[in-house]
Amino acid sequence: MNGTGLARYIPGIALCAAISVAALGLQMLEEHWTGRPWLEALVIAILLGTLIRTLWTPDARWVPGIGFSAKTLLEVAVMLLGASISFQAVLQAGLGLILGIAIVVALAIGASYGLCRLLGLPQRMSILVACGNSICGNSAIAAVAPVIGAKPEDVASSIAFTAILGVIVVLTLPLLMPLFGLSLTQYGVLAGLTVYAVPQVLAATLPVSAVSTQIGTLVKLVRVLMLGPVVIALSLKAGEKAAAKSLSFTRLVPWFIIGFLTLAALRSFGAIPDSVLGLVTPTATLLTIISMAALGLGVDLKVLARVGGRVTLAVTLSLIVLIGISLGLIRLLGLA
């Protein structure tokens, strides 16, 4: 690609980067004022991008860079996530726990997807909500979006409403402990299985006990690792039609998923040192935030308004189902 070709991407990328810097700054202020980031920079970037798009429509000068940020940079971020996955760490958690969490995630995805479709949500948005609710909220939505070719409106709606509900869950989940007579261990497992993000697990368990925090964090980390198999499965499913036309492996599995698996394997064999991982993980996070800013710049608020009520209901009902399944697993395993 020549210099002129590269230059046309710069304005849009710079705009998305500027929005991301503002989002990170707002998150820092939020942490300073409240002690924790109730809304992550990823969510703030989408909201800022959407606000700017409402007040101003980018012309042709900005479009190439915005499109590149929304698609290619997000794919790179998903690939880099593979470097944070260690297969040994998963096995150390115990096969029984892994199997139980995998079953909960699978059941929750199926139930959530079914609810979304019954409520009339589009297929891609239903997949985003199901994966976000069942695995790790915003991160899962951002990782799944490029695999299934989700529209900016679908991603923005899913993340915005899931993020709001995530804050509500952190505030209200401790109330379930006396309601269901949960022990400290049982509450930790419940928090790990239902709360969306790792920092939110800490927020939901630290006021209860150190035991709940330790168990909740372990369960949550194993649950996050379920994102890898789910993304790969969706990638294979999405690639079936392409494979029917071409038997090329890269048509069946996108390049960034191949990269994801390669980095995960390298990490598992100790080929990626912690010093490098300390750079890869923040880079993946920053690229994801830039991508979310780009997606926000492509959002039509009229579309959000049309689906907002249904998405909120779908996410809420999906969370209730997830809590029910998680409580069932706790009782089934006979955790003390």
C-alpha cells in the first residue's frame, strides 16, 4: 500500500484515538471520585462516539480510518487476547470445576440466545447479548463481534445495556446471600459465575469476605477462559458458508482466530514471558477501546431507541436465568 493509501486512514484513526484518550481520562476521574470504574473506558468510548455521531456526521475524509479502527484494530485486539490464556492455568483449577463452569456457560448461552430471539432481537445481536451475559460482558461482546460480522448498532446496544446492568448486579448481588442462605464459599462461586467483569467480582465480594473474593476470582477467571472455545466455535460456524465455496482453512477460520490460537499455544508453552505479556495485554485493551470509539461513531441513535427496551428486557431475563443455573450448580455440587 502506498503512502497516499495509508494517509487516508490517519484522520479517522486519530479521531478514534482522541475519543479513546478522553474515555480513559473519564475512567480515571471516575475511579478517583468513586473508588472504582463503574463504567469502563470501553463503554465510555462507545457513548462518546455515539454522542459525537449524533451531533456531527463524519464525511468521506474520516470514514476510511473509522472503518479500519472498527474492524481491523478490533480483530488485532482479539488476536492479542490469546497471549493471556494459559492452558496449564485452566487445568490447575480442577477438571470438575472447569466442567461445571463450562456447562453453566453453555446452558446460559443457549437460554439467553433463545430469550433474545423470542423477544424479536436480530440474530447477531442475540448472539452478542448471549455471549456477553454468559461469559464476561463487554470483553466477550467485543471479541465475538468481528467473528459474526455484527453491526455497530448491535455492538453498541449490547455493550451499553449490559454495562448498566453489570453495575446493578454488583450492588444487589450481596442481597442474595441471606435470601438463599449461601455460605461464603457458595456466594463466591455465585459471584464468579454471574458478575460480568473481574474488577466487578472484586467489588461484589470484597465487602463480604476474603474467602468469597478468592473463590469468586478463580471461578470468574475460568469462566473468562471459556471465551476462547466459544469464539472459535462461532468462527467455524460463520466460516461454513465460505468453506462451501473454498476449502481454504483461512476462509473457514479468520486470520485473527488463527493468531489467537497461536499466541495461546505459545503462552502455554512458556514462549511468551511475563514481561512481554505486560505489554500485550494493555495494547489489546487500548485497541479495543479505539475500536469501540469507532463503532460508536457509526451508531444511529434511532436504531438504539427502537431496540433499547427489548435489549434491556433480554439482558435482564438472561441474567436471572444465569443466576438460576448457577444456584442449581452450587446445590448440585454440594458446596459447603
